[in-house]
Amino acid sequence: MTPENLLAFPPDADRAGFADVRMHRELAASLTHLSESCAEAGHPAAAPLAEAARLLKTKRVGPEAFARYYIIGTALLDGHEAGLEAEAEALLADVQTGRAPFHVSPRGGAGALDDLMNRQMGEEAANFAPVPPETATAFATRLSAGLDLLRHGLPALHAEITTIVHHVVCATAPEGATVQFDGASHYQFWGLLLLNPRFHTTRLAIAEVLAHESAHSLLFGLTIEEPLVLNPGDERFPSPLRADPRPMDGIYHATFVSARMAWAMEGLAASGLLSAEEKAEALKAAEADRANFASGLSVVDAHGILSPTGQRIIDNARHWIARQGMDAARPLS
């Protein structure tokens, strides 16, 4: 895939497939490296890690395997080898099982993912509280309606989302929390989205949040070779999209995602599939998304130190926003 296609702004099913294959290829390569290091040290984790790497040449896996790789890699770097063989065996089992079809689970009923989230996200995991199974079942019905709207209205975006995302976990903010999360994704859990069922009550809202959160995942998949931004991680900047100061990487993500949400809402508004009320709602959302993009871009332009990849991606988003704005302003002949 050419750099132009890889970093283009609009959704692309082939690019999503390429990113997914590359994530698995990189996982296999990293596991091979870890297995060789373990073998040199005479550690019994070497064999299951090597077998997992071998199977990944043809297997696709869920977010559990990716998360467990980070646990193992971090433990080896820190010299914490206790329990490492069991972790390697669990990762091999994840790979042998393979990736499940697209499904929705409740937080607290997501199997191994619940424990892996608690371990990898640390204190942040407490922001994602369990929900009853029936809540996840009801949300899965709404999610299906939103995906169906995207399948017919924006097939390229639908294909991108369903190529990258395979497991949605429903969660809410804990009781008494002052801030409710809307949705979330994590680079260590490739293929996973966390969505709050208290929001996204219509098919259009579902379509918008899927465009939002899957865009974060796409950026994760596009930045294997270099990061988006080169700013120090401890630097904070005023965020036009959140009350608290944010690192540049977070502001960059939010800016790109805002453009993607505008793309989705304007595309659905023009699809002929929405009611008059839905169309008005979509256009109102797109207007807010465009404003958020402009606000975020002002911070990125003023303070961002971008990698070549980061510069190309945000420039492509900038050009789409500007071009579509010009087309909308052009009088009808």
C-alpha cells in the first residue's frame, strides 16, 4: 500500500485490512523476539511464545492476546519473571482460540478482558464500571441498527470499522462519578471499543460514536513505525475539547477524530437514508465537529511537534475539511 493511500483521510476497507494484518505481523515479530530472549535465558516461556508467533502467521486474534503481549513484554523489561510461563501459556491459548466474531459484552462479564483491563489500565480501569448483562444485550440491538445504517449509507466506513473492531464492551462510569465517559479505546487492546450504553440511544448516535472511537483505533494502527507527535509526554496544553489540559497526542487524536465525525455525519445527511429530523441532527452534529476540529487544529498548529506521519495525516484531514467547506459555500448553478 502506498503512503498516499495509507495516510489518506477518507475511510478505506483495504487500508483497514492492511493495518490489521500489519498489527498481527508486528505482534508475531515481537513475540519471536521475546521467545528468543527467553530461550537464551533458559526460561520455559520461550516455547509457548514461539508457538504463538508461529500460529500468528495465519491466525487473527482478539484484544486479549495483544494486551497479554504487553504484560509479558513489560514484565521481561522490568525483570519480573514470576508467573511469566503461565502468562505465555495463556497468550498461546488466546492465539489458538483465534478471534471471535463481532460481539458485545458487559463490563464485569467480558471474560479475560475484565482482568486484563484492570491490570493494564491501572487506576484508569475504575472509570469503566460493570453493567448488567441485559443492558449489554439491549445496547447490542441499538449497535446493530447503527451498523446497519453505516452499511447502507457509508459502506467504506462500515467496512473499516468492522475490519478493525471485533469486541465492544459496555461500561458506565462508577456510581457518584462527576464525569461520564462516552466511549474509549486503548492502543494495547487492538480490536476493542468501550462504549457507555447510557448514551448513544439512536442509530445516528451509534453511527457517530463508532466513527469517533474507530478513528482512534485507526490512528493506533497507522503509527507502528513512528508516533504522531514528538512533543514530550509530560507536556500539557489547553484543550479546546476537554476541561483539563491534555498531552499533545491526545489533542491531536481528538482533532483528527472530529474531522472523521464530520465526514460521517455529512455523509449520512446526504445519503437519503435519514428522516428529516435525523438529517437536521446529523448536520448540527457535523457543524459542532467542524468547530471542534478548527479549535483542536489551532492548538496542534501552534504547539505540535509532528512526525512526518502525523503531519501527513492531519494535513489530509485539513484539506478535506477545507475542500468540503468550499463546496458547501459554492452557489448552486
